[in-house]
Amino acid sequence: MVPLNTTVTALPPAAYVYNEPNPPNTSFLAPFPSPCLDTGIRPLPHFGLTISNRLQVAIIDYSAGAGAGHIVDYVQLGDLNSSRDLAAEIQAVDPYGFFDTNEVDGGTIGVLNQIFASRTGQTFTGQSVVGSGWTTTPYPNRTDEMAFFSAFFSNNSMYNIGGTNFINTLTNMEAPYTPTITAVQEVSWQVNDPLIHSFASDLGPRIVTGSITTWPDSVGKSNQRYLPWGQRLFTIGIDPNPCNLAFKDPAVRSSDNWNFPSNQTLNAAWLGRIHRGTPWQTLYLKSTNILDYTKPPVSGLATWTVWTGDPADDATNMAPVRDWHLVSYLASLISTNDLVSQFSVNEPDPNTWLALLDGMTALTNDLSDAAARFVAFGAAPHFDTIVISSNSPQAGIIASAIQTGRSAQPGRLFTDVGDLFSVLPLTEQSPFLNWLANVQRTNAISDEAFETIAAQLLPHLRADSIGSLASSNGRLLHFTGYDDHTYIIQASSDLINWTVISTNAPDRGTIVLTNTTEIDPVFFRSLLFN
């Protein structure tokens, strides 16, 4: 369906003319005898075209009755602008040099070519001037028009039509051939993800220039910007992989393939199903960082910048891995589990992780490689649900990988719950999934299947309070923490015996206090109290 079909006249038909006639030239050189042209002929004006558009669209459902419409979607877009250099384009497609503004012999090459063609039907270089552009007054025949015009330059002003001589008595006249070039610009603003179109940068402009009107060639079919899972990017220098889970949700081949929860109680476990505001991607709970993705000559940052339509700085700040901390924060807001009862994301005992995983569910793709090849042609991925057992080898792989992943972090600590998503066996390389074969990764595993275990862990984990020394000669202490909870700050000289020096509640996630202890050396720690 094409909801918009209208024509708006931006500029009515208009002609550019100079303010006043030019004085005659009595000394114009060959091949034209004087008087013929004037010295005041100006070069072709430097024409440009700038168009600015603003679009406001609301989709309203009136099925509930008149006057009770519900807004289904709304968008207000500005900066849908385009600009072009018409003078340069005209000269680039000018086959005869009629719009050449270089001056020669008191005029321009373009004007001289026009006059020469009006007299001979050819350019100076011998090209035959064909097509429209010839006047039919006073003679409808091009040959007669050339004869009539040539007489204007002769000493006796005589010309012959059909065997009869005539005199051109005009004292001034226009050239019978008027060169014309039609410049057409088609600007098609195309959306990638059908759910994301808040700004002009979310739309991919497709600009076509030429002399033939082709619009609307993309209406009624998938546009070139429509790039869900399985559709390839073609821009040079970016990742051409049609199935790269670092910036697309796996198995989401159309806007109907997302599994968004409905009619459910708010739950931290399905945060990964919330659309993140970039094309074809929900909140990111997987491991691969597109900014670090390198496959020469492909640049992950360049890929992500093109994908989002935003400048590199903005694109970097909104990279998918930034979602890890956002999801951690949201989970803390909507989780119903008592913070004290939650597990530290830096829990060092693998048995604790095994116990935590026990009873959770995992999805396993059970299609053969041969069957998975047909998923892209309309079949759907198929999964079995497995209840995780703490003594299963898969649970052991995940628990061990968490310990290894924590050791690889700066300071050998996860500073945030979201840092846990960097552990590959927890998501992209889940031991419950058959991900080794490429056909399985591209066709048979959904985004939900990759993220389901990590999403279930979210409500059960909390970040530790991390301390640091700041200014004032190292006496200013900073500790992170959850607002609306109390932390005990302790000091020790031997890491065995600890003394409480303060009880504080974080303000915007931070506790700040001054070290007043006389212990030397001194160590500090914070403990969640309630």
C-alpha cells in the first residue's frame, strides 16, 4: 500500500533573464561577420538546487469508532534535505558544448556553438545537432530555418527557399536552435528497520540524478535500505556478511519475526526482547563487539556507522555492547529479588554458579544441517527446551567460562553485571546450541536462543561495590553501590581484622567519604548491609 501519493510544486515554471539588453558588438571576429553579437553576453549563471523537506505522518486506528482513534505509529522528520550543483551537472552531460562558459572571441564557446549550429546544423567539431530545440517560426523546416538565420549574417541578407530568393530584413533575431538539457533528481528516503525512523539519519537516502524521470521505482517493493537478517550490505568498506549477529538480530528476517512478550508481568528475564532503537536489533545480550570486529579491509566501526546512519562518535557511544550496562541497570530497577539475596557477579565459587544455573531453561536447535538450509526459504527454526542440571557437562562449561572471563577483566573483576555477557559460552557459544556449522548459525538459531540463559541470570545477580582512592592526597574514598541500599565501609591493616569506619547509602550510585583512619598501612572495603 502506498499511503502517500501527492504532488507539491516547489517552484513554478520560470525563466532566468538578464535585467537589460546588452550593447551591440561591432568588432566580432570570424567566423561571423559583424555586427552579430554583443560584448555584454554573460556566462551561464551558476545554478544550484537545494530542497528541504519535513514530513509528519501519523497512523491512526479508528476501528474503535469515530472520535476514538488510537495512534499506532507517529513520526516527524526534519532535515530531509538535498542539494546539487545544476551548472556542473548540465556541463557534464552537455554533448555539444552549448553550455561551455569559457570565453573566446568576445563571447562564450557555448553561445558560439549555438549560433554555428543554428546556421549549419553542426557544432564546430563537426557533430550533427539532432533532436528537438528548433523553432518552427517562420519556417517549420530545419533547413529553411538555417538558411533564414544565415541570411542575417550575410552582406545582402538574401536566402533561398524552394528556388525563390528572399531578403531577411530583421535587425535583430534569436537563434532558431535553442539547446535544452533536462536535469532530473530523484531522492528516495528509505527506512531500514520498519520500527526505527525517529530521525532523518535513520533513513537511507537514495539519490539518483540524470535526465530521465524514473520515480517511483522503489514504491511497492522492498527498498535497498531494507536489510534484515539474511540481506547483504553492499557499501564498500563495510561488512558484507548478511548474517552478522554483532549488529543484526539472528533469524529476524522480517518485522514479524521478533518475539516480543505480550500480556506478561514486567520481568528482567525478557529485557533482551526490547527494541534498542537501532535497525534490526533488540537490547544486546551477546558477546561480539562490532567496534572491535576486524576482517580486512572491513572495519567494524565503519560498518556500525553506516548501519546506524550516525556520525562515528555517536555510533561509538551507542554500540551494542553499551547495552550491557543499560540492561544491568534496568534489571536492578524491575527485579523483585531482594538485593541482599542476589549473588555477586564476581562469585568465585564455581559450585555457586552451578547451583544458580540449576533449574533454568536452555534452548537447543535440533534441525540437521540439511534441514537448516531450508529455514531461509520460509521454514522456521525449531528448538527443544532443556532444563539445566547443575551436574550437566554444559553447566560445568558455563561455570568455568565465567571464572575465566572474570580473570580476563581489568582488575580481574566484573565491575557490572552486564560485563558477564562477554562470556561467549553464556551466549553465542552456548554448549546447549549446535553453533559450529555456519548453516546453523545463519539459519537455525534465533536471537532469543542465544540470549536466553544470560537473560535468566539477570534477576539473580548484583554488582559488587568497587572502591577507589581519589584526590586530596589519597584521602578521598569512592565506592560504587545501589541507591536506596546501605553499605558498611571497613578498614584494615592486615586484610584479616576489619573495623567499621562508616555506614553510607549511595547517591546516584556513588559513596564519597574522607579517610580519617590512623592505620598504616590501610586497606578499605565495602559490604552490602541492606
